Amino acid sequence: MLSHGVPGARWNVQAAPSRTLQTLRLGQQLTLLPEHGLSGFCRSWRGTACTALFAGVARSSVRGMKAASGDKDVGAPDRPGGLSKFRELQSVGYPDLKVPVILFPVEDLLLPGRRKRMHLFEPRWVSMVEFSLKTCEGIFGMLYFDDGELFPVLSLVEIMSCNNLESQGRIVQVRAVGRARLKGLTEEVISAMDWGLALVEEMTEVFEADFDAANTALELSKLMEDLDITVTTAEDAATEEGAAEPEVPQLWTHQREVVRGNLARLSPEKWHQLKSETAGQLKGVPMRTTMPSSQHREADSLALAVLYASLSQVSLPLRKEFFVSSETLAKRLKVMSEEISELQGMARARRALAGVFGNDDK
């Protein structure tokens, strides 16, 4: 099992000056989340957050929009800075960060190392993107809601490219560069006319205790390479029948994440490609670690790539469980290996049973 923390501590955005946020945004008042979780806090927001999302995250029937050259896949952001520089500019006391946020359903959960392309044409989101580029080193947060309630952990994303379409908004490509636990919000977050800020605590990805994480990652990678799940799981079957599809708009102007697991479709070649792509996205990203800088190894970054590449292929409930976990990297890799082994065993058992009953029919 994986553990996850609970947000707490009172804080006021006006209590400390910031070299990062403009005076206008300093005027926003943060609402601190309850010490014992998000449920009570979110009940008053139920419905409102959904309204804000569907009013603000652009939907369109327009298909086949051609992205300009600034929106192509690239290996590094279009401008210097990023997460490391953004941390330096904060004055609230690292690992606490203040970030502009945009709302998404949890079905769009973006894991570290994954990319998303979005067409944002509402003035408030264009303003948020410009603010992020000018004062936040291209960093903002993807804040999720799950069944009408706020999800406790958000994705920290970095703008890789931004194509200015003038009156048609912006086409933005981002990559997820970290996770952060939600601690407070400004009311503007759920406004249909504005965008707001979140106070978050950046979550640690690599701990001092993760000296053996690389070996554990090798074991998980081998499991993924040899995976043979040819029988669709019950959850995937329900999704294929339409029973488990989330009630979200069918037409979006941003890339959607796959909700159901893809393990049955994963070949050794696809796994190696996925692992390599994830490692490439995470290369150079200064993930939060408690290790001394002298001990930080490239192997740890590769181990993270294995974890998040494998996590991108499992079902959404499992993704959510791992996304909020504050366990060590080695522990998360170990638990993921156990989950994959269990799924593999269940698939083999189903095939064996199918063979027995098939012989009986003959």
C-alpha cells in the first residue's frame, strides 16, 4: 500500500512579499484547505468548479488545426528558466510554491514526463499563460477535480512552446515536471471570468533512502518488457462497453489522456519506446530530492522514467493512487512491480481457465 500526506497549516498570500507575483495577483486572498482533507472544503464548490472548467477549458468542433512551427515537438523549452529558476524566485519558503492554476477533470491527470497540447482561447487563460511566461518561468499548475471535488495533488507543468494566434488565443505545449500537494487557493480559481493562484508544496521524487531504486526500476522494466496480458481486464471491458467512460465533453481543443489501462496493447518495442520518450522528457528536469547534490545520479532519473512510463499504462484509479503517494521512489517502484505481477498472474489464470472450459466444450 502507498501512503499520502494531508495538507495543513495556515498561510496568507499577503503575509509575505513575493518577487515572483505581480501586485495585482498579490491582492488575491488565499483560502487555506482544512487540516483533515478536501471533502468539506470542496462541498461548497461542488458544481461551481465544474462550471468554471467547462466555461474555461476550450471545447470546439474544429478539427485538424495546423500548429505553427513554434508548436512542434522539441527537446527543451523555447526560453531559459523553468522549474529550477522558478523555485529561486519564490519567497514563501521552499518547498512551498505559489503557482497560477487551470482546472481539469482528473481524467486528464498528467504524469511527470508526459506532454499535453492545448488551445486556450479565453482571455483569462491567455492572460494566465502570459503571466506564467513573464513572471513564473513558464511554470503553472494543472489542478484537478474528481467527482466534483478538488484532487489533493496537482501537476506542475512547464510551457515548452507557445504559439500566439492573436484573437484566437494560444496553442500551448506543456510537459509535466513535478507533483505538488495543494495547500490553499484564491477564490479566483473558480471564477468564470478570471484565473487564480494555488499555494502548493512540491513533493519529493527521490529520497536519500533510494540508493537501490535503480535496481528496483530494472526489475519493473523487465516485467513490463515481458508482459503478456492478452485478456482484457474487467475494468477495461466495462470501459469498452461504455459503462466506465467519464462524462466529459467529446470535443476538446487539448490532447486527452487515455483513461483505461493500455497494458494489453503493450509490446516490448512499445515499452522501450515509451520508456525512452519519458526519460527524454524528464532529462534535465530538477526533480525535488532529499539527496545531496553530489549523490544525485542519472540512474535515479532513469528510475523515475521507468515508474512514470509504467504508470501511464495502468488504469486511472491506480494512476491516482500513485500520483498522491509520498512514499520513496524505491517503494513506489516495488509496489508497481507487485501490481504488474498480480495483473500478469490474473491474466494467465484467465487464459488457463478459458483453456479448461474450452476443452470441456469439445
